Amino acid sequence: MRRNVSDVMTTDVVCVSRETPYKELVRLLVGRRVSALPVVDDRHHVVGVVSEADLLLKQSFPHKPRRLPCWWAGAGASSAPRPAAWSPPTS
């Protein structure tokens, strides 16, 4: 059986802004039982995604730049190629 993104995606989407407090992000992730939230601007255009992994990375490296350390990108990664549209977070 072939599966599509629509088979597993969340349709009751909650968005956050760049100014959303860290604790509110955690509350939403836990309360909604999701692992990531889209970040939108004032016009409700998606400008990024914040995930549990992003929050854990920030906890582990609070004073480091926002770019992923080289070992993080490979941690637990499969050998499967990433989709062409994927790019590492920059903000």
C-alpha cells in the first residue's frame, strides 16, 4: 500500500511567531503532541519550523551559534538521501 504525506500529517495546525517564548513552544509541542511547529511572520507566511530537536540543541549549547554542530547532522541519520527541498535550519 502506497502512503502519502496526507496519511500522517497534522491538519489542525498551530503556528508560532519568532517572538513566541520558549516555554510556550514547549507547552504547545507537548499539548498538541507534535514534534515541530511552523513559524510564521505577520502576514502568516511560513518563515521556518521549530522542532523538539531545535529546543534540545539550544538547551545543550545555549551560547553556540544557531547552526548545527557537524556531529549533530549525522547523529541518528539514516543513509537515505534527504529530499531535494531540505536544507539545514539557519535561524
